[in-house]
Amino acid sequence: MEQTNDPQTARCMEILALIGDLWTLAIVMALQESERRFNELQRAIPKANAVTLTSRLRRLEEAGIVSRVTESRGKQSTVYGLTAFGRKLTPIVDAVRAVALDLERSGEAP
């Protein structure tokens, strides 16, 4: 990727790299309907191992896309959800999902 001296363009490229990542899209897709605990996310995204999922969730939390709330109900658990900023990504995820399904139906999927 070519470097730029324009700080706004550079920051935009950083953000696009984060939101265009396969795991980011999968996590946003999994959290669209409701908040989920870590194990629920892992089941919803079966190809993501625990290390990858944990690291991606941390990056998304730092970026303000995902919120993390720790609950103590006898046993401590962590619940993840989309922030207001994260919910802005849902039209992108919906568009990607629609294209993927169209490609699959047409037989043109790679």
C-alpha cells in the first residue's frame, strides 16, 4: 500500500483496514441482532479460534466499534455488543452479505 503524507487519508486507510478485515465483518455480523458472550461469539464464528477472536475483539473495543461489559452472576462472564459507531457498520455488512449470497446462488462464488 502506498504511503501518504495527508494525515486524514492515512487515518482513513487505517480505519478501512480495520473494518474491511474478515474477522471484523464476521464479528459485526454476529453482533447485529444482539449482544453475545464470548462462547456464543465463538459458536457464531466457528472458523475463528479463541486467540484470533480475543485479539480482534480487543482491537474493535479500542476502535470504539465493540463494547465489552463484565457481568458477575455467580460466574463472571463478558458480554460484547456493538457501540453506536459499530452499528453504523451494519449497512456495510448487510451489503457484503447480500453480494456473497448472490455470488453463491449464481454459482460465481470463488
